[in-house]
Amino acid sequence: MIAVTGIVLAIVMLIVVVAMLLTRRLREKYAALWIVISLAILVLGIFPQLLQAMTSLFGVVLPANLLFALAILLLLGVALHLSWELSQAEEEIRRTAEEIAILRADHDELSQRMTRLESESSRGSDAGVASDE
């Protein structure tokens, strides 16, 4: 029964990941990770004796212990990767905000110069009109 549950879970995960990938709600680099995880679950569901062999190979007492250890390692890897991605995104956001602030200051300065030039130009043309009369 557990093997059937694993197979069904893996197939559902594959369907959800592919659907999210096709609707662009999940990026390819993350989808690849979840597809590999789904395929690993599918293989272990189809061949449960593989988990038994890995258990004896690694010297673990129970297959469930090996499964939990692998799941914990996987979750640690995912958390580390997401923390790295978040750090990169924060740096990019900070850099972009700084560039926008510089561009805004340049824009404001140019707007003030244009206003001054327009006011000087209108004063000059007003003076020219007054002197013509």
C-alpha cells in the first residue's frame, strides 16, 4: 500500500510541476529539481527493494530512517539554495533602487534646469516685445 501511495504521489507531483511549468508559475531551474525528486519517489515506489538495498549498503537499521535522513538532506539543500537565491535577489533590488534614485536625482536636476531656461527665455521674449512697442 505504501508503494502505491508513493507512486501516486510521484505522478501527482510530476503533473503539478509540469502544469506549473507550462503556465509559467514555476521557473525551469526549480522545476528540474522537483522533477528529479518526483522521479526518485517514483523509482522507489516501483522498486521498494531498492530502498532495502540502500539501507543495508549505508548500514542503516530501518529503511524509514534512511528515507527520513535523505528527506532532511534534501530539505537542507533546498533551504540553502533558496537562501542563496534570496540573497542575490536582495542585492539586485538594492542595486536597482540605488540606480533609480540616481536617475531620479538627474531627472529632477534636468527638470529644474529646463524650468529655469524656459523662464529666462520667456522673460527675454517679454522684454523684446516690450522694447518693440
